Amino acid sequence: MAEQARYVVRTPMALWLGTGAVVALVGVVLAGMIIFDQRTPDLLVLLALGACGASVAFWFGMNAYRVGGGRNLIRFYVDRIEVPAVRERKPLVFPRDGLVIGVRDVVVQYRMALFTVGSVKRGKLIELRRGTQTRKLSTLVLADHNDEPALIADLQRFVEGQPAIGRAGHDLPAPRTEYDDRIDRELAQLE
């Protein structure tokens, strides 16, 4: 079957930088433990264990932002959608029959103590589910953030049984109608 549309995705640089910062913290704590040798303070050991646990939790908790191979594609076909796996370059295939697609806004709340200082929308979270196979993807993995509305629209079209048309199809102007022609004629008479 011929591919209808494709969207380029990649693991965001912020995820790599965040992971690098946590790993650097683990390295600093471990270096401190080596420097102190046998006089390692209990607090430093606790900090090392906490930092190691945080780095693992951070990396595995961000599956929606990870793309197997670093860069990959979301592909639409008549009968299926292919999305990148979390760890592998090989795509996950979701056939149309029985596929459930959920899309929701991701809102990050900033707090000081018990009070919410502000809220910021950070893309959308897309969940593809068919039987036991599930994949969550954030729209922040899109290589071009301008692809987000077209991707969401193509997902909706796919659910409705219509063909995906890609960003270029969504960027086209709406076709002219009789009403447009009538307005043009009336404006021409005013001049």
C-alpha cells in the first residue's frame, strides 16, 4: 500500500540535556565518594543512591518523548499507522481495525509551596492503543512544531476512515465556493 502522509519525529534535545544533567550529578556524587574513600559521609551515599534512582526514573518516565534511533517517522497508510518505538528503530504498526486514538493537552503547572503560580501548555499527548499494544507520543517530538495541527487532523481523519493528507494538504487554501464568487461580483460593482 502507498504511503499517504509522513511526519518526521526526533528525541527532543531537552530530553538529552536533562538526562545528561542527571547523569552528571550522579558522576559528581560518585566522584565525591571516591575522593572521600573510606570516610564517605552517609549523606553522600544517600545522595548517590537518590541520584542514580532519579536518573533511571527520569529516562524511563519520558517514553512519550523518546524516539527509537533518535530520528524516525510517523507514517500513515490506508490500513495502518506506523509510529516509532521507544528503543528500536523498527516501527510499531497499528492496524486501523480496533485502533483507539486519544489526544489530550499536556499542561505543566508551576508551583511555589502549595500555590500554583502559572500553567503552560506543552504540546499534546497522543495515545495509540490496539489490544495490548500501546504507544504514547508527545507532539514535542515533531521535528517541525508547525506539523502539530496537521498531525492531529490526520489522526482524526484516520479514525473517521478518511485518507491522511499530510501537512501540505492541510496548508492548502479552502476551495472557492459560490458565496466567494458572489462576494467578488458585489465588490466589483462597488468600484
